[in-house]
Amino acid sequence: MGPNISSASVIVCFHCGEACYELVIDTEGKKFCCQGCKLVYEVLSENDLSHYYEIANHPGESQKRKSFQTNRFDYLDDVDTAKRLLDFQNEHESHLTLFIPVIHCTSCIWLLENLNQIHSGVVSSRVDFIKKKVQIKVLRDKISIKELVSLLSTIGYEPKINLSNLEEKVEPGLDRRLIQRLAVAGFCFGNMMLFSVPEYFSEAELIDSSFRGLFSYLNVILAIPVVVYSASDYYRSALNSLKQKQINMDVPIVLGIIALFVYSLWEIFAFQRSGYMDSLGGLLFFLLLGKIYQQKTFSTLEFDRDYKSYFPIAVTKKVKEEEVVIPLSKLLVGDIILVRDEELIPADSVLLSTTASIDYSFVTGEGVPVPKQKGELVYAGGRQKGDAVLLAVQKLPSQGYLTDLWNNEAFQKQNERLLEPLSNKISSFFTWSVLFIALASFTYWIFIDLSVAIKVFASVLIVACPCALAMSTPFTLGNTLRIFGKGRFYLKNASVVERLAVIDTVVFDKTGTLTDPANAKVNYIGEVLSQQTKSILKSMVERSTHPLSNRINYWLKDVIGENSIQVKEFKGLGVHAIFKNQEFKLGSVVFTGFNKKVENQVGNVVCLSVEGQDLGYFKIESGLRTKATEVVKQLAPDYELHILSGDYSHEQSYLEDMLGGGIQFNFQQSPGDKLNYLKNLNASQQTLMIGDGLNDAGALQESSVGVAISDRVSHFSPASDAIMDAEVFGMIPNYLSFAKSSRLIIKASFILSLLYNLIGLGLAVQGLLSPVICAILMPLSSISVVIFTTLTTNFVALKKGLLTSKLV
Amino acid sequence: MEVIFLLIAISLILASTFLFLFFKAMKDGQFDDNYTPSIRILFESNSKKSKKDQPSKPKSYE
């Protein structure tokens, strides 16, 4: 059956579920919105894989916007490049892991795990749904990496391969090591507890006293792995901090561990008593548990992306009328490159073709393509919309207008500077007081009884061990991180919460952050539009993918489109339609042949003409994001507010009207200016930068906390400390005040654990500490602190509207 | 009571074995992805079945 083209508008594509507007292809009784979707269906049904469509409804991804250029994977022929994608290789097999962002449903998993039915060269494949990765094993002589990638692309699952993938492979080893340490501590702790039970009931003579010695020695053996292996990170961290002449939380912990271990050894071997080995095991077990709890990661999100993650890894170079695909790293100044529709410009270049239409949404957050003429400079990071263009490279990809940012020192240093965690401040005070109390009670007892004096000295160190103190921070921050995550505000790590709590200055990027392309203000100027013209207009804009068309479409609201109309889109120029032999044109001034003067060339202008006669034009300006006004007004009393923008200052008065006074505006800021602006603010303030595009990357990096706003969180965001779903933008004031509350909760739990310490110390200085009291007091204080922090953070989150009551 | 010595030895060996098996499983990546297997287990074991079903299938979509 041949393709059957009709113009009904309610048919839904069998493959991707999108409404079919322009073209409906009918095969075997199934409708498809484009050739791409149909192709995928055919490939799957030929290989008996149409079960794909049974698992989920319309599981596919629309293939409309896909590039069908056949040589785009040619760079994988380059042995070096292809090799860097591999995890493992022997003479028969290659193993590789690919990131496929479109993985979204059960059908995706099923299909990708049945790849071997499509191509016999695939041995097996396994999907990690959460990470959106697929690990594939292939036979080397049957299928090449390039063929594999093309195959995935044909079935609609194009892997995303970028420069940073190729440069390094991130080992997931760190987290595993921590879990191993916890497992060892847990194993030893559990067994030591069992061996210590008779001791707790020693009065009752549960068991023959001859076992006591054995149990104590077993405890010593079990304590060794805990002290040597499980606790090793604490020694390292404490040593590091002492080297820098500071005392962090780990110093008193190490002091406690050593005191517990040495004193217990002494008791066991010198006096055949039982020691405190079980408490030692419990201590490490709870501490490591807290550490793991704090390490909540959002595995699909990447916080450290730089420009390399966005840039293409290969470019098409023109060499004497021939097109050669070369890896980006081999691009030189002066090369002539070909950039096709929807491709990213990899380097600052001069336009050689007559016109181009460049979409800088990656860079600025503004989605409307900018027209460029021959000879103009185009910057890296732009995306060509429309026909392929030729460019002459002016600067290397790593040294362009935008990428130069990453050579700034802000990107070299670690983000740890700025704020010393609350726990460190307290721990140095804590350590000195404990040492003081221990020495004071030691000198008091030394005049009465030397052996009691030693015991008291050791028990003060043991009982004052800041177990509860050390756990309040990770559990509070860990829980805060989770609550933020549920609210689609994803922090890079727990220390961001603490930094967020002390913010006093908020800096917004304007375009794409405070303004939202989707909330555009559309003004029509010209002859009044009749109902029919509106209908025609509706059909025209509906079939165009240009962002300005979408905005006019939104402006037209419920107008119903015309059916018998022929519409054709000229990418980067406009839309052309023929209705009842009349020619309609909607698009740029040049495209429509607009004669009338368009006043005030600010914002975007879309002209409409009929049969070459001007009708009128639309002026489209970006409007404020929903709730932007509320957010700014709520923040204004407590924070100093700044707005940075790369645009001209013509919108200042409008923004002032909308957002209220007291905001410092800065216009015409280049990415470097933004970075320096933040640097100056940082001298005296704690800054929060909220931005979205790559041009904010420098400012996001330089600020105390950089938050990237993104409409599609897992798809795109510049390097930052936190990523926020654009939909929850209105919650920013709540999030900031919640971070402040978390800090208060940490302080409150410090007080709680200090109370426990006072009780313990009270017993210890009197020489009354026994293994039983130790075994009760230590876990009790830890657990009650954990319960306290968890409950209070959830309660505060509920009060601030960050949680629904169901989740608590 | 001497049997306790034996029991202690057995219990420690048993517990250590579990610890060792846990490490081994972790090294093999058993805990790397704890979501996908829950979906995978619901798939039909192979697609030969779906081949058989094919003629009757289109009805179920509409």
C-alpha cells in the first residue's frame, strides 16, 4: 500500500502518539506522522519485534525533527574515536555503554534488550533505565561501532555521544567503597553485640564465666577490621584537616575511636574485663550510615558539564568540493565547514553563505533564531535552522567567545572554598572542651587514685565521642536533599544546602530565566484580521516548528484552522500558504516582501502578507515567566537583588514596573562580564546565581551557589551546583527559607546531642562509666538525633508546602 | 556447654561467607541498577510467542 496523504487533524501517530498534521502515512492500517516513524515501525515488524507496541501505547519518539543525513556517524570510522567509546575489547567481542536519552518506557527497555534479533552481530544488550544507558556486547567482525550506532538511530534510539564522554570514563567506585566499609562495620558490629550480650546481663550470670574471656578476645578480633578498614576515611580526613591547622568533625571522631580501642584493649588484656568494642563497632556503623544517607545522587543529572558536552564531536569539513567528516579536535582555524539544519556551530566562524538563521537558545535561553548575513561572525553554540550553510572557522573550538569562559580560573578551583560547614566550627570548640574536661578530671583524680584517673580520662574521651553530633549534619542535609529532589530541585551535594542557607544576594539572568519564551507578549499591528484570515493563520502556524509560530499559535488560542489549505514552511524564513488560490506569506520582512515601515525594531517581528499586499505584522516580546513577579517580590525584603542581561536596556522600565524597584539592573553583559560581576559581589556577599544558558556558566560557577533552570532537567543545563525544573521556579523563596530552617535544625540537634554528652560526661568524670551504660547511651543518642532531624525536616517542609502530607 | 565453641565458629564462618557473597554480588554490579530488573522480569521470555500472536494482534490496538 502506498503512502496515502490526507489532511485530517485528529489522527495520532501509531509510533510516537503525536497528532499528525501535515502528513499521514497509512501502512497496514496504521497511521504514522512522518516517514521516520513509519521506517522504525517497518524495521521492527520485519524483525518480529512489534511486541514493542504492545507493552506501552505509542512508545516511540517522534522522528520528525531527526536528521537523516547518512554520513553523520562517519567520525566513528576513525579508529581512535571509536575505541574511546569501548569499555572492553578482545579479539571477538567489544563491549560498550551508550547513553540514550530517549529511553522513557518499558517498551524502550524491551526493544533495546532485543537488539540481537535485529542484527546478529549483537550478542546481548542490557538497559539501565534510571541512568538511561545501555550496555551492548557485539561481535567485532560482524558489526562495527558505526553500524551499531546507525542501527540504534534507525530504530529511533540515537545514542548521545559527546566530547566529554570520549575524554574520560567516570568510575563509579567511590560509592561502592563506602558501602563495603559499612558492610564490614555492620558485620562486625552485629557479631560483637552478640558476644557482648552476656556482659550486659553479667549480674544474672547467664553464661559460664569461662566464656567471658573468649568473647572479649573475639571482640578484639572483630574490632580490628572496623578500626583498620571501616574507619580509614576518617583518619585520612582528620589528618588532612590537622595539616591545614584546622579541626573538622573527623578529628574528635578519630580521637574517640582511638580512645575506645586503646582503652578497651588495655581493659581486656590487663584486667580480663570486656571493654567497649561493641560500642566502637556501633559508632562506625552509624557514622558510615549517615555518610551514605548524605550521598544522595541524581544519577541522570550531570552537574559538571562544560561546553564539551554540548558540542558535536565531529564536523563536516569541505575539502575541494568534497565533504569529509573529521573529529572536532582536528578542526583548524581557516577550515571551511558545512553546518546543516539543526546542527550546532562548533567554533566562532564567519558566514560564507548568503543567509543563516541561528538559534542561540543553548547560549542565551532565547529560543528565537537570529538572522545572519554573509560575512557576519557567528558564535559557537548556535544552532543552524534552515538550509545548510558554509562557515570559515575563525577560532579553535576551545578558544571561542563562549568557550574562553572555561579557561577562566573560576573553573580551575574547587567549589569548596566560601563556606566552612557549621559542623567544623562547632567541632573545634567541642574538641578543645573535651580535652580540657578530660585533663581537668584526670588531674583531680590523680591525687586520689591513679588507676581511676586513667579510667576517667579515657571514659571522658569515649563518651564525648561526637557520634550524635557527627550524625546530625548528614541526616539533616541528606533529608533536605531528598525533599528538594521530590520538589524537582536537584542539588549537586549536601554542602550546597548549607551554602544556600547563608545566601544574602540573589542574581537573576534575564533571558530564559526571569523571562520565559513560552510566555511571550504578542502584539498585532496592522489591518484588522477577519475570522477567516485568523483560521488561515492558525493552519499556517500550526504546521511550523519555528518558536515564533508557536507563540502566534498560542495567541490565536481557540481559532480553528482551515482544512483545504496548502502550507509549506521555508526554514528560517517563514511559512507560505495557498488558500482558494490566494497566496499568504508569514515570516521575515524579506520573505514577505513587506513594504510598510516596521516601527521600533525591538523584539521579534513577523510580517503577514496576502498576494504581496501587506496586511500587518506581529511584534513579539518575551514575557515574564509565570510567578517571576511573585518570586522577586517575595525575595526583595530579605535579599539584595540583581538582574543581569545580555540584551540592550530597552526593557528596563517594563521590568521595573513589573518587578518593583530596588533591583540593580545590568544590561549588555557578555558571559565574561557576568562572571566578573559575580566575582565582585562575592568579595562581600554570599551570592545565589540563577541562570539557564551556557552564557551564564561562568557566573554560575563563580557564585556561592549556582542554580540552573531547565525545562527538561535531564537534557540540558550548564555546569552548576543545582538544577531546578523550570516549573517549580515559583518555589524559590520557599526553598531558600527551607534551607535556612535546615541550618536551624542542625543547630538544634547539636544542642540535643550536647545534652547527651553532658549526661555521659557527668557519669564519666565520676568514674561511673561502664560498658552497659556506654552500650545504651551511644546508640540511643545517635538514633534519637536521627529521628529528631528527620521528623523536624519533614515537618518544616510540610509547613512550607514542599511536601504533600502523603509523603511524610 | 563446650558445644558453644563449635557453634560460635560455625556462626562466624557462616556470617563471613554472607559478607563475602555480598561483596562479590556488589562487585558484579548487582546493586548498580535496582530498577530495570523489576521491569525486565515482566517481559515474555522471548518474542517467538509474539510471532504466534501476530495475526490476532491488530485488534487489540484499536
